[in-house]
Amino acid sequence: REGGGEEEEGRRFRMFEIPSKGEGSFEELDNFDSDDLWPSKAFLLLPGEEGEQDAVVWIGEEFSGVSDLEDEEECVTFAQTSARAFSEEVGIAHGKVKVVVEGSEPEDFWEFFELG
């Protein structure tokens, strides 16, 4: 799938790499596409510029920050902790946090990577 980080109906989708084990900072990717979803990484995706938009945390199957991707509670805790740290560091508020694990992406997840 191609394109992403593009304007779609006046909204810009944004993608930030989540630092592994809380080390480093959240780095925004520009002009991203689905090829940027590396299995060894986790990302926070936001639809829109700002406001209470729901955040999506995508976790790669080889990401070291989560020990058991089949443990839904661990994944949710990681996603919520990461999203809270993101808001504190970057200063962008978000609404609910949705967890997406590599290989189990719902179809609407791929809308982040489609051209508008």
C-alpha cells in the first residue's frame, strides 16, 4: 500500500515512532507509507492535526517493548503508557487509544496509508 501522511478530506494523518523501552523521543515520520511499518518497531498514528482524535498504536511482531503480543492486557498497557508519554512529550492531545498488532490489522487501519 502506498502514500500516507497525505491530505485526505482536509485532514493530515501523522505517524510517530515510539521509542523502544522508553529510551529516546517520539520521532515524526514525514511522507510515510506502509513500508515504514518495520516489525522491530512500534508507531503511534493520529488522524488529523490536533484535538481529541483517537490514537492508534501499531506494534510490530518483533518489537522488544512488548514481551508477548498475544497478551492483550500487556499490549493495551504498553499502548496507553506510550500514548500518555507521547502527549506529555509532544504536547498533542488525543482521545481513546486503539491497539493494532502486526498481522492483525483491521481493514480501516490501512486508510492511514491511502492517498486522499
